[in-house]
Amino acid sequence: MSGKLTHFDTKGDAHMVDVGDKAVTDRIAVAASYIKMQPETFEIISEGRAKKGDVLGVARLAGIMAAKRTSDLIPLCHPLPITRVAVELTPDPDLPGFRIEATVKTTGQTGVEMEALTAASVAALTVYDMAKAVDKGMEIGGTRVLLKDGGKSGRYVAQ
């Protein structure tokens, strides 16, 4: 860790980092999240019995759309030419709930961690939105970067 926050200038004012001199490289980020719910809610979603429709399919699309809009949501995030977004929602009866993993790729001058985190977060929020009528106590958590690769800082793999 460099110990320096890059989104602040020498006066302490927030600014968008200049990535113009950085090399164009292939970049990937994988982020995770989960949504925990009542066993009955888990069954309803897993069995496709939700009144609003295909909860997991809609959440997957919402995550993909969110990755593409990250720079509209995070003030100092660069708009990027994303080359791939994949969002997987995996049932986990032990939670009970769903584990979410979002993978984002680009070829560019800055990483896609924020896009992957946004995709995973919005997918979880969409599950909540679609199932809140039956379970207002759902919990979203564990949102973090699992993998980041490409660029000057190299590879990061979460422990």
C-alpha cells in the first residue's frame, strides 16, 4: 500500500485521477456480495415462485446494467469501455440466500474494481427489491473485491 489517497490533490480537494500516462492493459476485477434471507424466501426464489417473476434473471441483468453505469453513480470514477460483464447468483442453502459474483473486463488505462463492486451490489439490491414483500429483513453483506489484475499495481487476490 502506498499510503496515499489518489483522489485528492495537494490541497486536499477531491479530483479525478489523471490516467492519461498509464499504459493500456487488459484488466479484470471480480467482486462478491451475498443476500441472506428467511428459508421460506430462499425457497420461493429458488423455485421461481416469486410474484414479480424471475428474481435471479432480473438481478443478473440489473448487475450488468449497473456495471455499465458505474461512472454515473461514483463521482470520480472514469467511464470505461467495458468488454465483458458477468454476474452469477448461486444458491447457498446454508445462508440461506444467494452468493453473488460479478466479473468485469476491459482493456484500458484504469481498473474495473468499482464496476465489479457496483454490479454485485446492485444485483443484491435487486433481489431485495423483488422479494421485500415477503421478507423485509433480508441482509446484504460481504461486498468486496476478490480479484483485480492488470495495470501498474499488478494482481490482487483476496485472502
